[in-house]
Amino acid sequence: MARFLAGPRHLYIGVERRRVRWCIKGRSATLSRKRRVFRKIREFGCAKERATKHKPEHPAIRDGRRAEDFGAGRNGSMILRALRQRRQPAATGRLPPVVHALPDGCRVYAIGDIHGHADLLRRMLAMIDAEEARRPPATWTVELFLGDVIDRGPDSRGVVDMLLAPPGGGRHRVCLRGNHEDCLLRFLEEPSVLANWRAFGGLETLASYGLSHRPLSTLDDFDAARIEFLSKLPPAHKTFFEHTWMFYEQGGFFFAHAGVRPGIPLNEQTAEDLMYIRGPFISYHGDFGKRIVHGHTPAAAVEILPNRINVDTGAYATGRLSCVVIEGDRVDVLSVDRTALRERA
């Protein structure tokens, strides 16, 4: 019934005539009553047409009058009752975007994957000092390293030494665990891990700790390298790796090395996904409940999207280390480049 209301007038009246004819069929109704019903239907059809042109809804629908007010009587009440009860169109429009923000007075510097480049880290820390001097003081300031501080680059040990030093300006420092730190910790327990770890930067880390060059072709070779590494790994460095965090959250932001798995609550994410996930997370465009800040997947520049921020700009390959400064819902970008370092040298 309702779908005919917006149609042509002749279609509307024709349908209603058939319905009225059916309504009064078999009843002892006088001809004058029939004519009165049809006349009211025609009048109502004209009123509907005028209402459609001039936007205001017909009084019968807007005010909910009784069928008897139109003179249709008992026989026409079914028709007008159906008109009054027709469904109104649902409101349309997009929901406003979700705004994620840090609590007032909180500031976070989130630094992407360093991968053993102590020179870039040194310059980034100096840039953070300069940025802090430029900004008004914050109640709570965090330097947050998104993991993968080791491997690939030439000075993983030097990076860890710098991260173990107290941060300047009363800032707090949090280091997350990436898949490369996870490989190092697993290698300390199981030498066979080196078969895979060596393919993506593990040997560079071992060399930075002074391991001798040796053949690495058998499981016994892997175990000998593990024993030597344990003897040369400073206890403070081992503790540093063991106490890296899986994630950090503050206000409307959630920080993890690789990302999170869509459809799983943030407090139920697995350690493997937090350190290793890539495709399902990167390709997801919905909201995660909080805005995810991550590294792990290199990009040409910092990616700032509504649901996530990628800070990994591939320092080991591009020579560019990046950082995002988050305050409230504002995100600013800091970057240091190895090219500038060469020019200055």
C-alpha cells in the first residue's frame, strides 16, 4: 500500500477504488454512501498531490485524524488507517568520524623502526630535545619506541646502549617488542632459530656484540654461536630485551609494533599478531576502537590514516628515521635523514 503513495495520482485513485469496492462488497450500503466515499478519495488524492509539491505532509497523516473526520465512515476507515500507519523513511547520512585523542597534558613521541642505526637514533633524540624546548611543558611525556631497534644496521649494540641511558627532560621511555627482538630472545633458548634470523639481519646484530666469524651451516654451529653470544651479551642488555612491552595504550591511542587483528578486542590480541601481523591489519579500513600507532611495514613516508598511523619509513633501506608527536588528537611528524648526516660530515 505504502509504495503507491508517491506514484501518479491516477494509479493511487485506481488502487483505492478497487480497495473500497472490496471493502463494501456484500454490505447493504446505499449508492449515496458509495459516491461519498469515492468523492473523498478523489479529494484526498488531490490533497496528496499538492502536499508532494509543497513539501508539508497532508493533515490526515501529520495530525493522525480519525477516518470519520473525512466522512468515509466505517467502510473507509481501513484505507485511512493504512495511510496513517505507513512507515516513514529512515534518516540517512554518515556517522561523524570517531576522534581519538590522548588525555589532556599527555604527549607521546612514537619512534619507528631503528634497525641498528645508532647515528639516526642519536640525531632523533637531539631533535626531540629541541621539540620539547619549543613546546609548552606537558604533565606526562613519553618517548615510545615501536620495536625493531636491532638487526640489519651496523650498530645494534650502540642503539641499546642509548636506549638504556635515562631520557632527558624528565621524560618516560617505553620500548615495545618487535619481531626482531622476539627472534633474538628465542635464539637464546633455541639455536635453530638462527637459520631464519640470519636471513633478516641477525648476523649484523651478533657482529655488533663482537661474535667471531665462524661457519654457520649446522645445528652445532648455531649452538656454538648462541653460547658465545650469551657470554658477550651484557646482562643489562639481556634484561632490556626481556622487559620490552608488547603494547602500550594511552587515551584513544594503542601502540604496537606490527598492529592488531581486525575483529578481535584490543585486550584479547595475541603476542604473535602484535609483533608479526601485516596484511589483514594494513588492508583494514574500519575503526579498531582506538587509533593504532605501529611500525613493522616500511612506507615511503609516515602514513596518517583515520584508524592507524604507520611510523616505519624503512631506516635501514632509506636512511630516514621518523617519529610522530601526538598531543590531544593532533599528530605532527619529525624525521631525520642519513643524507643530511653525510652532507654535514
